[in-house]
Amino acid sequence: MTLNSEYRVAGRSGGSPRNNAAGQRDWRRALAIYTQPRVVGMGFLGFSSGLPFLLVFSTLSAWLTTAGVSKTTIGFFSWIGLTYSIKFFWAPVIDRLPLPVLSRLLGRRRGWMLLAQTGLMAGLFGMAGTDPSANLEQIAWFGLLVAFSSATQDVTIDAWRIEAVAEDLQGAMAATYQAGYRIAMLVAGAGAFYIAAGASWSAAYYVMAALVGVGMVTVLVLGEPDASITRDTEIREQWAVDWLDARAHQPAWLRGIERWVIGAVACPFWDFFARYGRQAILILLVVSLYRLAEITLGVMANPFYLDSGYTPEQIASISKIFGLLMTISGAGIGGVLVVRFGILKPLLAGAILSALANLVFAWLATIHDPGLGALTVTISAENLSGGLAGSAFIAYLSSLTNTAYTATQYALFSSLMTLPGKFVGGFSGWVVDHAGYTWFFIDTSIAALPVIALLAWLLARSDSERVPATS
């Protein structure tokens, strides 16, 4: 008897991140990962995941502005995006609750994915058919449906990605996901603006709603991960089974609720700390600090560009062209490196390169009259390192999960990874006002040193544990 007896998931048991035998593979085989169907399909799922994000943020703000909505009201609309930060609240439901019809026809992950995409399409069509100047409240409700469905889709896509392939392919899955996501954001951003300029905002949102079909077709084409559970997970769950058995005298309905809550909420936490022990705290520090420097820098990047004398058109052109190409290239390189060298080495390299990229910003800040070439170098360095680090980091987060609780654990990790950066980023303007851009960028680079040190320690420990004892 186990708490997860109805949900068997094949593959990893949630063991420690490891380099496996990937370091022994040649480069040709490493590059061949991008021809695998599920790795290719992940790009289309990434497109589906990235499409709605701007449609409830900056693109929606632009539509509301042209409709004459007040800035105060537009600011309130940004609260819709809070659904992305609290998705871990309903992730356990996605992990544990099968949908009556869809789960039987498509499987647990794809069933939830298709339901979320249906909500996405309905919400976008609803927004497209509503005039914000006449019915602002209806726009808000449809926008909330889009954001909730989008966050739900993210949870299910992350869970599917982790369960669908082996650990050494997670970097490649992350790379194609990032590529699809960035392309979708370009479509939902610049693409929506072009359609709105040529036709109307309603037409733009109708087109975006139709593009949700890309994800729906992908869900129908891709397969569902196999189902099983490891013996180690069953052993770790035994405490919960014993606890419930000791309460056999309770009403059946109460024991059913207790069983669900313990299996969906308590077991994922217990499983993580039981697997990693004392090292769990260090791992959580890596998760929370890895993107600190990147997120903090991002708050002041656009103001810095503008204060340096660049026009919005110049910034947009270079960031869209070179930024997108460098991000996709960096993500692709990161995916190959994970296959070739395992996870920890590319993860450490990504952290170091991101810190160096921040120093490139500091260099740009020292130039009195920088040209477009300097801006291109700076944006390229940031996006190339960010893409590489992103693939390695997503693979790392994936390796930390136990596939018995994939959605719940990954949702918690993905929420934790942005909290310190968002908090520290709130002080970024104060630092710029008091110390200037050059020192601000140097400070963000220094902020990456703790996570670099932690990763170096974890890598050294991982290498030492693989060395056989000698007499």
C-alpha cells in the first residue's frame, strides 16, 4: 500500500544531480539530441507556454492605454500576473487528481495540459470579443482566466518535460523550450502590435487565440510518459501509510481527506529533505540565488540603455534580433553541454558567464558616447550567457524532483528561484541613484559569487564521491 499507488511514474527516483556517463559521449551524439521527437516537440510546447504571458501584461497594457483606461487601473490589472507566482498552491491537485475523461483518453499530464489550453483559448477569444472601454470588468475576468490557465499549463508542461525524457536530455528540452518561449513572446509582443496597427486590437487577440492551437496539436501528437514508482519512494512514504493506518477508527471520508493532503502536500516536502539530508539547505540556496544577479540587473537594464542615449527603436531592434538569436544559441549550447558534461559543470559555467556578462554592462557604462556596436556586444553577452545558464538551470531543477511529485516540487522550485531577485531588485534604483550604473553592475556581478562558490563546492563533492576508495 502506497500513497501514490494510482500514479506510477517511470524514470528517475529523484536522486542527486549527477554527471552520469554523459561526459563520455562524443559531440556528434550530443548534437543529435535535437533530432529526437520529444525534444523537438518541447519547442512547440514552449511556444504555447510563452504565448499568453505578454497578452496579460505589456501587450494588454498597451491595448488598455489606447482604449483610454487610466494608468491607475492599468496598474491594478498587473495583479492578474500574481497567478504565476502562486501556482504551487494548485500544483498538488495537478499531481494527484485525474480528469474524468481527458486523463483516460490522453493520460494525466496531457489531459491537464489540454484543459489548460482550452481555458487559454476561451479566455483570449473572450478578451478579443470585449470592448475594454465599455466593459472593463469583463476584460479583467477573461484576463484572469488566461493567466490562471497559462500558469496551469506551465505546471503541466514542466511536469511532462521532466517525466518524458532521461535526466541527461533535460538540458536539450530546456533549450528548445526557451527557443519556443522566446519566439512566442516576440509574436505576442511585436506581432500583436503589428496586427493591431493594421487592423485592431480585437483582431490581434483573435489571432493569438487561434495560435493556442499550436500547443493543442502538439499535445495530441506527443505521447504520455510511462507510469511507475520506485521502491525508494515507497519506502519514504511508509511513515505516512503508518500514520493513516493508526487512524483506522476515523470516518472514511476524513481518512480520505487526510490521505490526499498528506500525499499531495506533506510527502513532496518530506521526500526532498529525506533524499538530500543536510545538503538540501545548500541546494535550496543554489536554487534561490542562481538568478539573483540576472533578475536584479534586468530591473535597470532598459533605463540604463535609455540614459546611455539609445533610442527605444535601437534598443528594440538589437534586443529582438541579436538578443533572440543569442538566447537561442546560448540555450542550444547549454543543452549540448549538459549531455556532454552532465549538469553541474554547465551550471557553474553559466553562473560564471552571467557574472562576466554583468561586467560587460559595467564596461558599457564607462564609455562616454557608446555606439550601436557596444550595445550589440553587451546585449549579446547577456543573452548568450543567460540562454546557456537557463538550459543548465532548468535541467538542474528538473534533476531535483522526484517524478512521483513532479508538478508540486518543480512549481515550488520555480517560485523560489525568483523571490530573492525580485526582493533585491527593488533596491536597484537606489543603488544607481547613489553609486551610479558602473558600480551597480559591478555589485550585481559580485552578487553572483556566493552561488558560484556553492556550485564549486557541490561539484567538488560530486566528483569526490565518484572516486573509488583505494587501500
